[in-house]
Amino acid sequence: MAAPVRFFVHLLPPSAAPNWLGWPLAAPVPAWATSVDAAEPLAEAAAVPRRRGRLSVGGWYSWRLMTANNRELARSVFRYASPELCRHAVREVQAGSGRLVLSTFPDPVTGDFSWRGELDDTPVAAGKRYEQEQTARYAAKRFVDAVADAEVTDMVRALRDRRGPAPSRYTSEGQS
């Protein structure tokens, strides 16, 4: 039996730079999203500090498809205002996995290759950079093979901006 491949939803703080992390675009809000949290523009949702349990809902959300050994297969090219919108986008990608169109392209500065998956002429997924185009193509094919049957986790993983200051609960001696 193959090891599980899972979609994880990540919460990133408002200070995390989407371009630096590879999530440059704000996703459009679908018509079904009628709740206040889901319909808020991303900038407003990030600016209002609110808490639910231990996770702050400020910031933005995105998904990554991860292997059992914690390797990234793909990530969303959009960022979302709520985890519900993010999970809905995952289900759309899974439902349209047979219509995904993959393309590889070189980075003009480094010469490394990456791949992108489009669904109905809209980019939905991207892969990391590889030194060889053949490796990027293989990674894209692996994503397509795994996406339809991948599990979607219920939890939200909170990540921090590694270039910014550490959250107050972290000290140089460890967690406080």
C-alpha cells in the first residue's frame, strides 16, 4: 500500500511576503462564499486580529500537497482569505484532475526549471525549481498521479515568516 499523500492548509501571518513564499495571487471569492469571514477581502481579514482557539485567523491561507515523508509535490498559486475557501479550491483541483494541463518553464535568471498546472486556462498549482527540465516534468506527472486520491486534512498548520521576528512564545532558550 502506498504512503498517503495529503493536502495541508497553511495559515501564514500577514507579514509573510506571498511573493517570496511563492504564493503571489489573491484568489477570487466564489459565489457560494456567503459568510462574513469568507467574503472579506484578504487585506481586511488580515488586518483584523481575531482568535479562534489557539490559531489567529488573521493572515492568509494556502495549500500544499505533501508526501508521507514531508516532501512538497505542489503548492497553490493562490492565497485565500479562509481555510474553507482553500479547501474548496483543493476539491476543485481534485475534481478537475483529468483536465489539468501541465507546462514546464525555465527561470530566466537561474536557468532552473519549474512546472505549473492549469485547470480551464487558470493556473492552480506550481512545483518547486529543479536543475533539469526532465525532473520538473517528472514532478508534474507525479502531482497529477497523486492529486485525485490525496487526502485533505482538517487541520490548519500555522507557519511564521522566517525572515521576520519570532512569535512571542519563542525565546532563544526554547518555548516559553
